[in-house]
Amino acid sequence: MTRLTIPRFLRRTLTAGLALAALAVPLALMGASSASAATTWLPPLHPESFSIFVSTFDQNGSVDAFGPVHGFGHLTEVSDTFVVLDLHNQLGTVNVKHSPEAPGRIDWRACTESAVTYGTWQFVGGTGHDWGATGFGHFREIDFSVLQRGRYGQCEPFKAPRYFQTSVEASGLAAR
């Protein structure tokens, strides 16, 4: 059996060359893949859920969010399809677009109004730590109101209700 002997002065050169070649191949592959991936990069999405409860006694509502966007706080309704979740810690706020709520059904005998809405939500940015929040999902909203009665006992649906509560349960995927 013959053994290949490499002179000592060539061993250093060969070892350094192999090391450089070993580094160059992954760097070249990374460079080629990062150029094509740079145009289609999306943040990894993780499970997100939040619940909202608003009532006569808590007009600002309470928000509990779990997932990439998390914290406890309240909400500010900007329009019928846009709310801002203000998480009271240093995390900031999150903007949420959602489908409009369903019209309520009035029970004239009990003088109550109720509605159940199923829809979609989408994070569209935010402030503070949740500045780049993105996400989407589904929600279920349950609304219940006890309406005022008029002088003769008739139900008054166009006046502010005596009591109302709104409960929202949402889930989906998000990233920040």
C-alpha cells in the first residue's frame, strides 16, 4: 500500500485553500438564495388570539391578547370597521380592521336587542413594540342590549340602551 506524502510547506497552503473553499461554497449559496428570497420574504406567522369585552360599566372595554401581539389593555373604536387596541404596557397599540357587525334583532316583548356576528380581522400595523404587526383571522362577536322603555311601556330602540355588553373572541395568525 502506498501512502501519499505531502510536503510540509504545501500542507499549510492546501489547508488554508480548503478552508477558504469550505467557506466560499455556503456563502455563495446564501448569496444566491438571499437575492431571490429578499423579494418574497414574509415574517413567520404564529397563533394569535384575543378577547374583548365592552359593557355599560366598562366603556373602554378590556382586551386580552395572546400570541406575537400580546398584552392587556383597552380599545378605541375609530369607525364601524376599525379599532385600535391599546396595550397598557410598553408594547404600544395595534390597529385592527374588521368586518362590520351584523344588525341586531329586537325582542319587542322583552325590550332587548341581540346580535351575533362572524367575520374576519386583520392587523394593519401599530405603534411602539407592535409597530410592524401583521396578522389575520376570524372572530365571533356577541352583542346584547337592554333597551329603554317609554312612558307607556313601549320599547325605545333609538335611545341609548339601559345596559349593553359586547363580547369578541378572535383567533388567527400574526407576526410582528
